[in-house]
Amino acid sequence: MKRRRCQMCGRAIRRDQLAVFVAGRPDGPAQPVSEPPLHADCAAYALHVCPRLVTGHRAGQVCVAEAAEYALLEEHVAQGPDPSSLITYIRAPGERPAVTDAPSVLQNYLALPAAPWIQADRWLDAGN
Ligand SMILES: [Zn+2]
């Protein structure tokens, strides 16, 4: 995700190409996703053949965002106030977290596409 590579074919998504994100029904327009982007052709192929997307519990609820750019966020895990607890928080790279000063471990990258989410069926019907 950090290197703008397609999660299906592994090749770079050039800056003149849109990065396509596929997710279950997003909670809102600014929903970060943990799945890396895809080329448009790779996303269309996945939406036709991936059992998880076609027949799983997400079928019919899958959305797509085509974005020229996306913000990269970090999901961290740190020890909570109770030594036996862990807290998870999201921050921009290099941003100081507001929730804890405890050392943390980078758990995952998240992407925040700079584009609206649309129903995957509508995206495919538009010629993708
Ligand atoms: Zn690809």
C-alpha cells in the first residue's frame, strides 16, 4: 500500500492510473480501508471471480472507490493503562497519538481514498 502496488498482480499503479479500492459497505465517505489498491482491470477481475466478493456475506454490499490519490494512515497497537490491556489507534504517519504516550507497534497500513465510494455493480456497469 505504501509503494502503490496492486494487491492482485503486484505491479506498480502508476501516478497516471487510478488506484481502485474494494471494500465491504463503508461506514461513510471517509472510511479508511486495510486492503491495498488495485489496477482497474485487476479490480474488475476480482469482482467477477473472487468467491469472497461474489458469493460471501459481502456479496451485493461491495463498494469501489477510484482515487488518483489516497492518504496513508497507520494502525498502531500499544499497551493500555492496565498492563494487561492493549489499545489500537489510527494516526497519520509521524503524527503524535492523542491516546497514549506508550511505545507502539505498527500493526497495519490503512488507505483513505480521495474519492467517493460507489456500489461495485454500478462501477462494473459503467464499463470497468
Ligand atoms: Zn494489478
